[in-house]
Amino acid sequence: MTRVLYAMRVVIALLAGAATLLTTRGIASMSVDGPEGEAPADWTILAVLICVLLTIPCSRIARRMYRRTRALPPNIDEVPGAAGRDARELGEDSEGFAPALTGIAVACAAAPVTEGGKAGTAVAVIGALAALAAVLVTRGRMREARKIAARHDRIARVRGHGTRVRAEVLGVGHGSSWSYGGPVLTVEARFETPSGTRTVVETLTTAPADVPAVGGSVLVWYLDDGAEFYLEEDPESPHEPGAAERYKEPETF
């Protein structure tokens, strides 16, 4: 599966590169240097459209393959509701961006060999920008992958081997973030450990109607008297009145 994923990334890069080369040739044929240029041939426009349209489903296929190559710890599969969907996030939404940008950069680097003058200079600049964007996207994905892997490891260890208790909700805050249709909350909770009472603050994603009320409860798993902990919604906790409407994700267009 991993080899197939790499092959799909190469296909995405080739499609993006082909679309870029055809576009630059079409622009060059119009000639920014000459008084009159020729409009790109119909087949060139059609080929560019085909390459672009094929890149989209290839990126979606690559995202599915990426998810299949990343095995999740068993405890994460047990996390319910919106928190579970958030916990199982693998960051595959940007899969395809880096290969496409790489293809564009390589194509732009090759174009000045055949295209001179202002057109070649413009293409070279676009290629440099695409290469920089590809590097930034790749580095960002690597950081995101490390962050997600660390979170998965923490949930698997704490939820799988920790002590579970009910914690009292002392405060619930919400900024402007939603994940999978549920608000991303900042919850302050208090619970008892063998070494005394601990108060923790952690993010929690729930369905809008399931936002816990202050004075209600959340479930907490903890290790080493609370040095490490994981917080999850308690289905038996009272919910904040009117939460379904108040925490509903705004519609975007």
C-alpha cells in the first residue's frame, strides 16, 4: 500500500507538471514579447483541463491510501462521539498538495529551457515560488504528523493504562473552533487522586448538544497521580442548557 501511495504522489506531480507545461507553452504562444501572438490551440486548453480534473480525484485517492497506511492504537478506536472523530484525525486533508507543488516547480524549472525572454523569466519566478511552497507544505505536514503521533501515543497510554475517574467541571470556554461539527472546548476540571485534588485544563470536542454544564462532570484517565491525563465527555453529565443552538457550527459558503 505504501508503494502505491508513493506512485499516486508521482502521478499527481506529473499531472500538475503537465498542466503547468501546457499552460506556459500556451501563454508563450501568445508571446508577451511579440506584437501579436497566437491563441493556444483548443487541444492545449482541453489537455490542461483534463490534467487539472484528474489531479483532484487522484488527491482524494491518495488521502484514502494515506489513512490506510497509518494504523491507529486500539484505544483510540474506543473514543466515542465527536472526540473520537477528532482523536482519529490523521492530517491527510493536505495529501496531494506537496506532490502537485513539486510537479509545478519542476515544470517551471524546465520551461525556461525552451522559453526565453520575459516569458521564461516569469515562469522561472513562478517555479521558485512553487518550490518554496512545496518545501513549506512538506515541513508543515511533517510537524503535523509528529504532533498527531504524539497525541495518539498519549491517548493510547493514558486511556489504556490509566485510572478512570469522574471529574467536576469548573469551567467551559469556547473560542471559534469546531472539529467535525463539534465545538472545541477548553474545560477546567477537578478530580481526586491518591496524592490529593488536581485541577486540570484540557481541550475537549463534543457534539453541540453535549457540551457539559459547569458543575457537571467529565471522564478523566490519569497516570502517576495526574501527571499525565486524558479528558473525555461523560454521557451521564448534565448538559449546558441551550447548548445545541449556542454551539452550532456556523454555515460557511
